[in-house]
Amino acid sequence: MGLAAFGTWMIEGYTLYLCFAALGLHVPFVMAICGYCFSRLIANLPLSPGGIGEMEASSALFFATYGYP
């Protein structure tokens, strides 16, 4: 099961990378994968009711920290 979860995170991270490329942002592939994994890990913390907005907020925080718009 761990390998399946890892594969799913890699595919979804690649999708994030492709979304950035479609917007014209040149984010390195490894940075997109790390940003997605960071967001998924933060989303596992029970910070808000129902987990509303945790993925979006942590993703914005991660990429803003590294200077991406």
C-alpha cells in the first residue's frame, strides 16, 4: 500500500508540474514534487474543520517561500 500511495503522490505532483508549465512558470520538477508532498503532509494535520483549504494554503505558502508567484 505504501508503494501505491507513493506512486499516486508522484503522479499528482507531476500534474502540478504540468499546471505550472501551462501557466508559463518554470518550476523545477523536483520542487513541484516536494511542494505537493509538503502540502499533502500538512493536509493530514487536523487544523481546520473538515480540512477545508489546508492543501491550498500550504501549497501557496511553500511556493511563495521559494519566490514563485
